[in-house]
Amino acid sequence: MATIAQPGTLIAPVAKPGTTGLWSWITTVDHKRIGIMYGVTAFFFLLVGGLEALLIRAQLAQPNGEVLSAARYNEMFTMHGTTMIFLAVMPMSSAFFNYVVPLQIGARDVAFPRLNAFSYWVFLFGGIVINLSWLVNEAPNQGWYGYAPLTSASWNPGRNVDFWMLGLQILGIASMAASFNFIVTIFNMRAPGVTMMRLPIFTWATLITSILIVLAFPSITVALLLLMFDRYMGTSFYAFAAGGDPLLWQHLFWVFGHPEVYILILPAFGIVSEIIPVFSRKPLFGYVVMVYAIAAIAFLGFGVWVHHMFTTGLGPTANAIFSGSTMLIAIPTGVKIFNWIGTMFRGSLKFTTPMLFAVGLVSQFTIGGLSGVMHASPPIDGQHNDSYFVIAHFHYVLFGGSIFGLLAGIYFWFPKITGKILDEKIGKWHFWLTFIAFNATFFPMHFLGLAGMPRRQYTYSEASGFATWSSVVSAGAFLLGISFLVFIYNILKSLRSGEKATDNPWDAPTLEWSISSPPPVYNFATVPTISHRDPLWWEKYGGHEPHREEETVEVKIAGIKIGQAEARDENPKDQAVHASEHNDPANIHLPNPSYYPLITALGLFVAAVGLLIGEPVLNIGLLHLPALVPVGGAILALGAYGWAFEPAG
Amino acid sequence: MAQAVATLEHTQTQGAHGAGHEAGHGHSDHPPTSTGIDHRKLLMWAFLASDCMFFGALIATYLIYRGRAETLVEAGQGVGPLPFEVLDIPYTSISAFVLLMSSLTMVLALAAVQKGNQRGLRVWLIATVLLGTIFLGGQWFEFKSFYQEEGLGLTTNMFGSTFYTLTGFHGTHVLIGVIMLMSLVWVSLRGGVKKDQAINVEVIGLYWHFVDIVWIIIFTLVYLIPYREVHVEGGEAIHEGMIRFTRLLGIG
């Protein structure tokens, strides 16, 4: 009888030369290592963005605060938003895409391993470019949305906007390269039997998020290119006087910006869709509907951008149409929420830390979703616009949604990635601390917003009446900061002395749990073949819901069923997972390490730094180029050619 | 029996576990994938979908600002040259024709490599490179004459900004295509593009055809659809188009 490969028991993993040390990480093309690098970098930037938020809250803790100057405050909220969206949440999602997706589809790597390494390095350099601005004391100060004319050379003559504009452009390249890779990987690298409708929901979320990225990012690429022309070459795309229109920026930005919202939340939805079934001991309720709901959210997400512009005066027709399309999105989103509830309904719930964070998402995201439906109505939006109510809304969906989902994912997959289980006791403290602090921070913002407190203002007077709730918000924010210290302590403690994880510590149904924790470099010694969704449960419980073994009455039933499953062993159709090929791990073909992705990415970085430094200038005909720009271009070309003609291994 | 079925499935789907089918790694005729489509080809299709949005945003910008320069000139606040004064449809028609013909030679290059005809591949690739280069040369001289003779710079007016941006980014795409095609010629001269590497020609061909199609759209929107004619005499704007229209209706 063929079963799931147990590489650890078959043959000991082969120690390849050069699999340890810094150089091996720099040249790695292994999706698991790249995933870890994404995760660690994103977590670092999450802490940076968190510190920026705490400085904002310190300033606003009391009326007439003097922690930050007005100018510094502008930099702080701009960098907080930019960092959290582009440097923390998106790459943290990317970390999971990288680590988990190839394992879930039974692949040994992604379709383009070197392109994957390139994505990571470009992301890292993009993050560095934006944050270099702190060193020269010219941090971006125009808001993460970069509205014209706040970004124009005449109103913002420093390099603040330049750092942001170039950094974002580079990060866009990273996101798009990664997304092309995942689209191809998911369509093309599925193991035998892994049909599209047997893909784990997280893989579906990755696929649809990737499609959103490749279709949404070009819009901000163009927006930023036009901004570069305005700032560097003196065009007037966003300047009113010469016939331009500041609203063009808002359109191009939000055509990207609203799909971006789903780019931030869909991976978290995917994660909790994996976790809730595992700890409810039931398959996901309404799998197919769930897939269509994700697709519908993504599709509708392209047709709602004007709800960010209700107060710009586009007129009642535009506002009515976009109000309607925005409200439509509540339908597939509601479907997802009900599906999660349906999964938990009459399940045998186990409130482990990943489950707590997952359920935390379901409840907290719903609160943010409800205020989102309110904003879909233009008259209400007009009242809420630019007030703290909006901040409350998007933090409920971004923190209560994305961050809760990502934390759930870290607790859930940490055993697979590191071979150690995160401490459950500290984990529960972490969850409740986060949950309470999160609500203390963001719920009072609803009251502040309704009372008229405007966002993006660095101070308020005593007479405004905002002081009480503002200090509650600030206290909550610092408690939230402490919760992250607890989390870091848990990670460090568990890494050192945590409980060792078995291959499948949660008894989860997807393929990544069929191999050792942490997985060998080749992932699957034997490429699995599956015949059903949730293959490990199908194999173990013979197609019956796993929770039955846990209840007295049903243990008996399960006993019979398992017996039947064994009796049917000769018939391979009943095997959810079986070997399609026996391979000696030593013979498994793996892509060679390569440093060309890093060199190619470095070219982009050098060119961007060249534009920021500006001198010395080369004059080539009409072009006045900073000298480092062609140098960066040459490095990029060199890297790309070395890459194209390097044997992939 | 389990073994037998497993072996069958193995032969049907064995490709799904090969990591890293990248360029230069063609070990078999058809790198087997779940969809049966080569990784590189699927990547190119995804990229082209993305590039549609890129050109979509640029074209939208062009269309939104179409006529702005004319309006400012009418109001006495802007300067020319205006589109109807500079755009040379016969000249650009010829370069558009050249670019379209390069799609034909591209197809012939692919057909040649699929038959293992190295000489044919080289001939048609070089022909495609030449046609692409002629198009780029045409654009270079067009830009040069607009700038030097007509005085239309990137920042002269909104027409200059949007025109150079849109057609310039298209030209950059053509240039990248020419560089990729020249790389293929180089590979073919060094040792030949093997039959199983024909996919590289096909994928670059997809890009090339896409760039051609985008030019058809740009050519239509930027050159062929007539512009409002504005003549300023003695500080007062005269709408040529409006005059013709009213004459046509017999009310002018």
C-alpha cells in the first residue's frame, strides 16, 4: 500500500554543499528560505511601523502635545501608513505565499525560483530606499495616498516625496514579479490530482491576490511615472495651471488603491479559511462558494474606487453608481463570514491560539465591514470623510482583519516552518492582550470621529473635548505595543525551548502537513497524488468528518468507517494521497543557487539612489542624468543577462 | 493494482514536480505542466494582462487630457503647437505599416524554428529586428522634428506631455522587444536555437505581437481621430471645426 511520503523515515536528507552560512541565504532560490526572509523582514518593518504609530499616539495622548513637531508628525503618519501597507502586511502575506503555497500544491519549488529571489531582494531594496529618507531627515510627508498637489515640486520641494515615489515604484516591481511567479506556479505546478477545485483555500486566495496585484499595480506605476515626470522634468500632469488635473492622481491611485485593500485582506481570509476547519474538526463549509466569493470580491474590487472620492465633487451619477457597486461587495464578504460561522457551527471547537486569532478576525473584521457599508453611502461618507471614524474603520479591517489573520497564520504554520510549537499559554496571553488593546485603541476612534476630530492633524486643543478618548486610544496603543513584546518573547522562547512539532501537530488536512517539520529542502521525496480535497483527512478518516473520533458516540462510527477505509485499500481511488513516483532524495533535481537575482535587484537600487543624490550629472543630448542612474542600469542589464544565460540547474 | 494506477498517473502527470523550468533548461520537447502550457508562456500571458492595464492607464490619461491644450490656447493662456498642426498621418501610417509587417516576419521566424530551420529563423528574426528598428527610427525622427521644427517639447503644453509619454512608453516597449530579438539572433548564431527552445521564440513573439496591437490602438486614438482645430488671429480664437460644422448645417 502506498501512502504519503515520510522522507525523514525513508532516507535521511542529503546535506548538499553550501546549504548553510550567509552566502547560502544570499544566493538561495529555495521558496522556503525566501519565505522566511520575507517573513523576518516584514516583521522588522511591522515593528518599525508600530514604533511610528506609537510616536503618533504619544503626540496625541494629550492636548497640545509636544512630542512631535507638525512637520515631523506629517512624516510619521505618512511613513506609518506606507510602511504598514507596503513593507509589513503585503510582504508578510508574501512570506506565507512563498512558504506554504508550493507545499500545499505538492510542488518542489515555485515555477521561477530565481525570479522569486529577485522579488525578495527588490522588496528589501525598496524598503531601504523609502527608509533612507530618515537618515537625511527628509522623510515622506504627503500621506501614504500622495494626493496632488501635496506632492508637487513647488509645494514639496525637498526630496521627501522622491524617496516615497521611487521606493514605491521599486516595491511595485517586487510585488508584480512575485505575483507573476505565483500565478504560474499555482496553475502549472500542481501535483497529480490537485485540480483547481481541490486547491486549499489559502492557495486560492494567493492566486486571486496575485491576479489583483498584476492588474492593479500598473495603475499606480503609471501614476508614479507621471509624478516622476512632474517632479523631475517639469511636466504638469497633476498641476491645474497648465491644464492638468489633481484628480487624475486620485483616479489612478484609487484604481490601484481599492484593489490594494483586497490585496491586503484576501491572504488573511485564506489563512483563517485554513485554520477554522482544522480547529472546528470539520471541512470548510461551502468550499466552492468560498472560492467564488473571493473571486467576486476581487472582481468587484476594481469597480468601486470612486467611493474614496465621494467628496471630490464627481456628481450624483458617479456617486450613485459607485455607492451601489460598493454595497454589492458586502454580499460576497458576508458569504465568507457566514461560511466561517457555518464551519464552526456544531463543530468540535478547539480554541488554540491560531483559532483564537482566526475567530478574532471574523469578529473584528465584521465590525470594520459594517462601518465600511456605512461609508458606501455618499451622504454618510461626507460626514465621516477625513475624520477619525475612517481611521477606526480601516484599522478594524487592516489590524482586526489582516494582522489578526497573519498572526493566526504565524501561530498555525510556525511548527511547520521551525519544527517548534509556539507556546500556547503565552500565545493565549498574547491573543487576549492584543484583542483588548486593539479594541481600546481603535473603538474609541469611532466616537472621536463622530465628534468631529479630523485625521492627520498633529494636535488638538483642550477645548475640543477630544482629550479623554484620545488618551484612552494612546493607552491602548501602548498596550498593543506590549502585546507585540509578548509575541516576540514567545517566538524566542519557543525557538529555544519550545515543544517539538510532529509532522502534523494540528491534525490538519492539507499537503504541507504530510512532510516533516521543518520540511526537507526538496519538500516531497515522493510527489504526492491526491484524489480529494483535504487529502490528509480523507486518507485518515476515509472521507468522514474528523471530529467524529473525538465524541463518544462518533468514535464508534469512526471506528467502523476507518475499518472500511482500510478494507478498501486495494482500490487506490479511495486513497486520498498516494505515491506517484519513488525518488531517492539524492537524485531530486533542485535549481542551483544564484546571485544574479541580487545583482539585478541591486541595479534598481543604485539607479534609485542615483536619482535621489542627483549628482554628478551626465549631459547626454537633451538628457541630464545623474551619473549613478546609468551605472544602476548597467548593473541591472548585466544581472539580467547573466541570469538569462546562466544554466538554471 | 494500486501500483498500476499509480504508474499510469505518473506517466500522465510526471512533469508537475520538476522545479525550475526556466529559460535554458529545455530537457524535453514539452516541459510537462499541470495545464500543459509552458511556464514561460503562461508568465508572458500574465505579464501581457498586466501590461494591458499599464497602457490602459496611459491611454486613459491621454484621452482625459485630449483637447486641454486647445482649450487653454482658446482662452489665451496656453501655447501651441497643437495636435492638428504637427501630426503627420501619412508619415506615421508608413511606420505603423512597417511595425505590422514585423509581426508577419515574427510568425515566419517561429514557424522556421519549429521546423528546425536555423537559417530561416535567423533571416526572419533579423528581418523583424530591422523592421522594429525602422519603426523606432521613424519615431526618433518624428520626435526630433516635433521638438526642433515645431517647438513641441515634453513640457510645452498638455499635448506634448501626454503625447510623448504615451508614444514614448510604447517606443520603449518596442526597444525592449528589439533587444530581446537581438539576443535571440545572438543565441542562434552561437549555437542555434534548438527545436525544444522554440518556446523562447514563441514567448518573445507573443510580446512582439502585443506591442504591435497596442500600436494599432495608439495610432487610432492619437493620430486618426480628428482634433479640434484652433486658429488664433489677433488674439481671438477661431474654431475651424465649428465653422465647418455650421457651414455644413447651412447656418454659418
